[in-house]
Amino acid sequence: MKKLIIIISALTSIVYTNAKQSTKSDSLRYKGAQFVHDWNAKMTDIIMEDGFSPAVIAKHYAYANIAAYTAAQPGFSKLYRPLTGQINQFTNPPMPDTSQIYDWRLCAIAAYRTIVNKVLYRSQYADSMYKAQVNEIESEYEQVNDGDEIVTRSIKHGESVAKYAISWFKDDGHIKNQGRPRYNFPRGKGNWMPTPPEFADPLDPWFKTMRPLVLDSARQFAPLPPITYDETPNSPFYDQVMQVYIASKNLDPDQKEIAAFWDCNPIKAWHQGHFVFNTRQISPGGHWMALTKVGCDHAQANMMEAIEAYTLVGISLFDAFISAWTEKYTSHSIRPVTFINKFIDSTWEPFLQTPPFPEHISGHSTISAASAEILTRLFGEFPYADSTEIRFGLPIRSFRNYHDAAYEASISRIYGGIHFRRGCDEGNRLGKEIGAYVWDRLHLRKPREQSKE
């Protein structure tokens, strides 16, 4: 009991803001990081059940981690700067009372919880995890004076920050987009048309109007346009179609595995006779949030380092999706399956199911390159094994570094038969530019030489 009281006493010394900074032991610091990992993993689980689109999923990850970072940052202000003024129109989040004690883990947990309750449909799936986390932390305060007040105060601060974030993102354009009329996509040669097997309406055509988080505008970074449409054999456009067609006819086992590993289609439709059913899997953004934990584990990241990583990747995902969707619904480029079925092989099917939005540019290439840029700058280059897709029956794949993984994610779209090489290459270039820009613009962690813990 004496040892427990000593540990708890040390724990309470971390919760003052500013001058009264963290002195928590390393084991407790990494334990706090696990709460952060658990919330991001739980969001992935709920999102798969809810069935959001890839772009909207990135928005959810970004907002939840922005709230958690903002709620916890005042407790680590010697090392971390606030997001206030660093992301668009995020100007006046609530601040804690610096004369009071807080547990910053609870602040972050409460912020995650409040955002998840707002943006996800099946938020009740997180109830038991949230209660278990709070109970675990509460037990550390059983022998601490005013322990109940510390817990209550900390949760209230996290909730108040999250409520500010909710009021802030009400004006991001999403609510307005939900009320827009059915999108009337342009028809004509070379333009996107609904694709088999679902022939669904275009997905998220107005996402290009969303407010970016760090970019000045959705077109701040723009890719080269798609190759000019041309039905003439041996023309540049026809040649890129044939590249996809020939590649699809000659996929080796490893190429098929690569395509399946990076499929990341959140809702895949299956047809058996007159019956149609859907299966759920991780989204492109969800895959890269899982790879964020890989970097955190490699670096033995503490709680704030973990929140920092998820926040930077979430923001990059969101802005990269806005940029990619802006191009998609500007160029309205035709998908390979549409052209091939009409002019080359009416029976051809791509290895992967074509998602319901225009081809140029590859969104997966864009967000993968952006995420890889952020994670490489955070954690450096190191080899790792990616077990993200085990739950979907796919084997572990190993990569030399994050950029290696991003390139493979990009080339998987050609193997899958759903993108042209130009769309993948330009997505790579655009994503890397966005990731670098987000890194250069967001100054979260202060230089370590300027502050000592």
C-alpha cells in the first residue's frame, strides 16, 4: 500500500499546467499512450460498422485527434504548442484553470469520447472501453486528496474542448453538403460514368467544398491533368488503358496480394444471382492510422507523442482527401473498366471493385504519400511488418520504410485495374507535397533543446 501511495503521489504531480509539468514515470507515460491507441483503433472498428466513405472517415479521425490534442496540450506546454491559430478558424478553445490539478489522460479520453459520440452512429460500441479507462485512472486516485474532484474536473475540461471542436467543425461545409441536391455529373466522351457492379451515384462529389485544415485552399496544390482522352489505338491515352488491361491479364500471386492488401474499400458489394450483400473492411485512412501506431511503438512514444502523431496524420489525410476529391470532380476522368468494356473487352473485370467516383487522381496514392511523408519526418526510416489486414484474411507484408509502403499502395491501384498510371503518379506527387506542407506549417512540438522536462 505504501508503494501504491508513492506512485499515486508521483502521478498527481504531473497534472499542473505550465510550470508544474509532467514528471510521470516512463511506464505510466507509455500506458497513457495506450489509451490514445485504443481510441483510434476503436474508431476504426466503429467506422467499419457505420460504413462511412473514405473521405468522411478521414474527417472523423482528424477532428477526434485535434480535440484530444487540444485537451491535453496545456499539461505539456513546455514541449507542445497549442493548435490555436495553426489550423483554419480554430481560434479560441477552452483553457484549463492553471491553479487546479488535472489528469491529462482523462482530458484526452473525454475529448475522444465526446467527438465519437457526435460523429459516429454506433458510438455506444465505445461505452465499455471508455468506462474501463476511466475506472482504471480513477483507481489511482483512491488514496489522493480531492481525487474525485481531479477526475471530474479533468473529464469536464476534455468535454468542453470537444464541444468547442464540435461548434468549430459545424461550419466546415459537411452539413451543407448533406443537404445538396443529387449531383448531376457531366456526360460525354472521356467523362466518368457509374461503374459495375453497382453503377452507384458518384460518392462525395461536394467534398471539394470542405474547409481544409491547413491548406489555404483545396487547389493550393494541383496535379497535372489526366492524359487527354483519345479512342485512337496507340495514342497516349489508349496506351495507358492497355497498360492496365495487359497488367490485369498477367498478375502474378504477389501482385494480386498487393492489390488485395491495399484494397481498403470500406464497403464492397457482392452479387450472387438476384442477391446483393456488402462486406466491410478498413478504409485507406484507417490503414494509415494503424501504421501510425507502428511508428509510435517503434519510437516508444508517450501519450503526447502518440496524440501528436495521430493528429498530424489525421490532418494530412483530411486535407489530402479534399485536394484529391477536388481534382476528381474537376477532371471527371473515365475509369479503366468503362473504356475497356466498351472498346477492348466487354467481358473484362478489374481485380478490385471500382469505387464510385472519377479516376483522376488516385485518392489512395495521394493520402498514402501524405501520410508516409508525415510519419517519416516524425519517426525516420525503419523496416516494419504491417499486420493491418490480418483480420481480413490477408498475410503480413514487410516494408523498408513508409515511403516504400506508400509506393506499393499506389501501384496496387494499377494491379487492381481501377487506376491509370498518370493518376497514381500524380497522386504520389501531390500527397508528398501536402504532407510536407502540413509538417512545415504545423509546429506542435517545441525544439527539445529549448525546454527540459
